[in-house]
Amino acid sequence: MKQKSNYFNTAVSAIRPSTLNKMLNYSTGKNIKVAVVDSGWNYSLNDFRVVKGIGFASRQSEFELCTSNDYNDKIGHGTAVTDIILQIAPDVSIHPIRVFDKKLETSISILVEAVKWSIKNKMDIINFSLGTLEKEHLEPLYKICEIAHLNNIIIVASKSNSNEWSYPAIFENSIGVASNNFQSCFDYQFLKDEAIECVSKGYQQWALWKDGERKYLSGNSFAAPNITGIVALLLELNPKATLEEIRKSLMKFAIKNKKATHLKWVAYINFILKT
């Protein structure tokens, strides 16, 4: 880990089990670029690892696409997600993409634009601690996620807290994540071929919120960044790894596996795109 003085004052790093450290060759996510599609980053927390981002949310309307340099977090959600990723992969570069203004609400056009920006700026990972339940959003979001996939960008997305299927988490070109109560943020289950294939720590996650305060947070949103951080560690070891190779590595390091019950919607998505 680099000198602590370069991080914000209350930065912390999760303690990795020594066996995992050795298996991961002590990787820290160096040279890996992560787009955090969320509510942005708290400007008051100066950290060289959080680089200049972009805003697509309008101050006038939660659903209006408006491009600006404003990625300041007005909610705290994106700051927390970023902090969790940095706890696991302390040397990644975070690129905040603000798609929320003062509410956790946005439009499909804003989400599509966020992925387009990530592709253009050659991100390695996109973290979506969010999702949509709207059927009419499925096709445009799937298509842009597939373009990201073809550009070898790994998409990690949280399942809806409502327990309904949400997009992009169930897409086969994304890694879907749900939460459970694990002891460590490095503990997770990998459920091969399931719609939501990772179950990670999402209860009592110690993370930054607004104004630099720390609190315990719970929900699927805070499980996804654990997996994003672990993927960043894996990509440092193999920067050209494909989504399927990352899945195999995640399966290797998972603490428990079980038989799949809900397959990824490959056939359904293919049907949608052909109609």
C-alpha cells in the first residue's frame, strides 16, 4: 500500500486473510480503472485515487440527461460504494459517474450514457450499485452492456433490494450480486450460471457517507462493490482476462458453491434482440 498521507484522512483498507493474499500475489488493483455509476463522490474527501469524473444528472430533473463536470455526491451512496471498493483494492483508480442528483432515481438514457462514457474512456470495470425493474429498459441497457462486454469491460451490478429481477444484474454479460451476512468482505458465494451469481457481504458494511462520516450500511448496493474490488485484484494479475475467465477465478476463491437454480437469461435476451 502506498503512503497513507496520499489518501483521505479516514481511509481504511480491509485486512485480507494471509492465504488469500498469497493466492492473489498481494495484488492491490494497481492500474485498474473502475467506473462507479452512482451518486458521485464527496468533493471534500481529497484522494488521488478518485480521479476526475463526470455528471449526467440534471439539477432540474432526476430524469433529464445533462452532461457536466459536476460529480459531487449529494446523497452519500456513491461515496460509500467507492470507499468499499478502495478498502478491498486500495490502488485502483475510481472514476465517479454521477447519475443521481438528490434522489436515487435516474433514467435509462442517463444509464446508457454512463456506459458509453465508460467504453469511450476505456474503463476496466463498471460498478452498478443500482438497477432498473422496468421491462422497457431491458433492451437499450442490454445492448449497451453488450458493447461494453465486447470491449472487455467487466460489469458488476447489484440485485434490487425488492428481490425482483433487476437489470443489468441478471444479464449474462454482467456479474449479478446479492447481499448476505458474511464475516469478511472477502467472503462470498459463487453460484455458477445463476442469474445472481455472487452473494457477498452486504450487512453492516463500514463505509463513508456524507461529510466524511462513517457508518454501518446494509443492502445489495453495498455487496456489489466487494465483488468489484475482488475483480480489480484479479484483473491486476491478468489485465486481459475475459468475463468468463473472471467468473472462473471468482468460483475458485469463493467460500461455498451450490447447484444453480435460476439460469442467466441468455435465451430470453437473444429472443428480445432478434424481435
